[in-house]
Amino acid sequence: MEPRLLAEKMASGQPPTVIDVRTGFEFKAGHIPGAINAPVWKILLRLVSLPQDKNAELVVLCELGPRAMMGKALLGFLGFRKVTLLAGHMAAWRRSGLPVVH
């Protein structure tokens, strides 16, 4: 999903759940408003609160891509059916000038 499309969906009133798999330090340094910080190891150990609905739309991101791909695969393994990656990840979100929470 392209960053601008995600921003539009977030403004629509029924946004997808944004899953940021970066470290807590990276997340605190700047993240997408409303994102859930869920490093892959926390997803694996089920230490993060995820939607109950396995059909919920999820958008996964990291800084550049590799961790997000692992997160997407793990969420699929856990039964989530609508998991997509943010194109260009957090780096692209910032380059697009979209809002970041610190």
C-alpha cells in the first residue's frame, strides 16, 4: 500500500490497523499516528494486542522492509488474511511529508 493511500484510509474513519515492527527506540523516535509497536519477537511470543478479527486489514512496516516481511509472514501464520506491506516503509512515509508522532 502506498503511503498516501494509507493516509487517506486513516482519515476515512475506518483505518486499517498499522503494525510497526521496528524496535521500541525506533518507534519512539517517530511513528505513524495510531500505529501499534509490535516488534516481530513480540508478535511471535504474543506479547502485543492484535485485532481479534482475523479478517481485519493490517498494514505492516519497518524502516526499510526486511523486518516487515518477517512480520507479515508471521501474521499470516497466525491466521490474519488481509496483511499488506507499506510501500517504501517508514522511510517513504517520512519522504512523503506525512505526519509522524514523536
